[in-house]
Amino acid sequence: FFVSIVVVQWADVLACRTRRLSIYHQGMRNTVLNFGLLSETVLAIILCYVPPINVIGTRPLHFVHWFPAMPFAMIILIYDEIRKYLI
């Protein structure tokens, strides 16, 4: 569940960067945003896979458990790109 939230937040932050400009036109030039995405991912990995921190209730996941949220992330991105195209 925790990893699913992280994966969907990737799509949400990419979709909410601008109201009208597509991600294809804007690109990934924002270094603060890129650092935020990387640090969020690293934090999720640490919370899931580093044993001393697993006291908060997380446990190591198989790599395939990162994928169930991908379709929802894709839906968010596709929907937002279509909305931006129609504007």
C-alpha cells in the first residue's frame, strides 16, 4: 500500500507541474523536482528494505509489488495529457 502511494505520487507530481504545457514540451529540467522524485523513491526503498527501520510496520517487498500501482499512474498521466491537449 505504501509503495503504491509513492508510485502514484510520481504521476501526480508530473501531471500537476503546469496547467497547460505538456510534459513532452516542458521536459524534466526542474532539478528540485527531480531531486524530490529521487529522494521520495530512496526514502521508500529505505523504509521497505533497511531492517532497523522496519519497526514502523513495513517489510521487504518483491520487485513485482512495485508494479500494481503503475496502471493507475499511467491513467493519471494519460488523462492529464489529454486534458492539456484539449485546452
